[in-house]
Amino acid sequence: MSNTIQDDMFVELTYKVTDKKSGEVLSFVEFPLGYVHGHNDTLAPQVLEDLEGRSVGDVLEVPIDCNQIYGPRDESLVFTDHLENVPEAYREVGTTITMENEKGDPRNFIVTRMDDKTLTVDGNNPLCGDKLTIFVKLGADNIIEDAGFDGRGCAISIASASMMTDIVKGRSIEQVDILFGIFHRMCTGEDISEVPSEFEDDIDKLMVMSGVKQFPMRVKCATLGWHAMQAAVRGDEIASSE
């Protein structure tokens, strides 16, 4: 019997999905995933195509266009409700809520934004493409005099970019780098107990995004604007998750 992958063969594998721009691991499986090659659509078509003819122990890297797999963003899957209508257990950014449509089909929605009065959930897959363009006006001594953004994306990436453009005004490029480092550690669940006093108020404002640490796929959403900001002030290409 051939040891290469072909139709009708039972295959087990592990995988991880990585954002090529930031290096973030967006998704992974800890234990082997099993499927029958040629009969299951568990994996994306381009992955199955690249697996054909591979052998035990092979490692492959496959570029994935998440918009082809999950489709473009559907803004009709974004809902905002009054906070009092939402159970307390779901009142944290990053929390997953499973809902059913009129046919009983389940779909996961993720809490992407919350304030004193409302809560927003998003039913789009976290790997759907986000794209932001950051506008920065630099003054003397590399001080950011003004900042704004334009683009499309999930509520987390938009909310994070909005907060960022407010916070960085009046800061130097070096201070923004430090702020991003602290913010990124917060989003990934690392220790941020020793925050310099000059940044404490800013980090307090950003703490609303800390819930994404429970959902690695959402870290890239929260940090996309910051990556784009760094690219903008250095004259690099616009950062994108696509």
C-alpha cells in the first residue's frame, strides 16, 4: 500500500494558521485532525490539493485567502443591543455567543465592542480580511500632531484603531512604539504590571480590549491598527491582514 496521500486514504495531521504580516498564530489544533482524503471538505480546497501525494512527516506551507474560504464580510451579521438585554456572562470583549437562526442552524458571534450602554456582536469569521489605512501628521521632533484612519474590518479592529488614533496624538514615535509593546502584551495575556506612569491613563483606556487574550484569532484584529501606524510613520507599505 502506498504511503503517499491519495483518495480514500485516512489522514491525520496537525496545523496552525499564521498571519504572515504580524507572525501571530491565529488558529491551531493541538491534537491530530483526521479525515478521509477525497471525501471530506474539512480542509480548504487549496490545502487538500497540496496534501495530494505527500507522505508521513512532510511539512507544507499553504497561502490561504480567507475571503475565498469564508466569503467577504457581511455587515448584516453585526448586531448592537442595549447592555441590560445581555446576560452578565457575555459582557466582555472577545466572548463567544452561539446563536441559532430560524432554521436552527448555529453560528458563533463574538463580542467585539462594549460601552456603558450597548454591546456589539459580530458573526463574521475572525479570519475575514481587515484592511486599514492610517493617516499621520508628524510635527517637530517626530511628534504626532494628528492621526486618523480609513478602511473596513471587524468591530474590534475598527474600535481599536479609533482608540489608538486618539491616544497617539501628542506622542513621539518612540512613545508610540512603547505603547504598542505594552498593548500587544496585554492582548496576548502577558504581564503588564510595570507600566511607566506616563502611559498608565492610556493603558487604562485600552483595557477594554484585554478580553481578546482569550481568543488568539482576535489579537490580530486588535493590533492591526497599531501595525499600520508603525508602517505609516516609517513610510512602509500599508499594513494589512489580507
